[in-house]
Amino acid sequence: MKLFRKDQKGQSLVEFALIIPLLMIMLVGVFDVGRMLYTYTGMHFTAQETVRLGGFGYPDDEIISFAKDNFRTGDGELLEVNVSPDSGERKPGEYVTVTLDYSITPFTPFAKYVFSDSIQMSADSTIRIE
């Protein structure tokens, strides 16, 4: 008995067409993860530099302004800055903490179903007041 092989010239094209959407979503997902890591690194650096002002006794408005002006990995106007304790309650020898919050909207399709509309990122730093 002789077996016949059917012509399979379009097989690779069909397999590629089935796999390419998944590969594209993964590629854009890696881009989003890289963007989140880059933004977090910038936030962490900004928090460390900003908290130094609190350690030197600067008032809250100058600390907040410094953080927003020096945040380079996103829009500084959208950066939320919290300083605790308030400048009136700070005493030498105690600690001051600066917390930065920022939200990122992912580029990846279907990510809004996993992360809602945006991804909230937070970074903080603490230093002893001089």
C-alpha cells in the first residue's frame, strides 16, 4: 500500500500566523516591564536625593518642589510626594521619610484587565535629621 503525502507548502505560514500575535504581546509586555523598572529606579533615586533635604531641615514645600523638579523618568507634575513627619514636628536625631507615588499606564494590550487602568508605583527613603 502506498501512502500519499499532501502538499504542505502553507504549513509554516499558518503556524507563523498563529504564533505571531502571542510573540508581539510578549514583546510589548517586556517593554512595559522594562519601563516600570526604569521608572522605579528613577523614583528611588529621586526619593534618596529628596530625603536629604529633609535631613538638613528644609520645609515640606521645598522638598516637594525639589522632588517634582528632579524626577526625570516620568512627568514630575503627576508625582505624588509625601513627607512625614511634617516640618513643624521634625527634631534633630529623629527620622524623616519621603514617599513618592506615581502611576504608569501600560502599553500592553489586555494589561488593563490584569492591572486595571494603571500601575501604581511607590518608592520611599528615610534619613536621620541632622
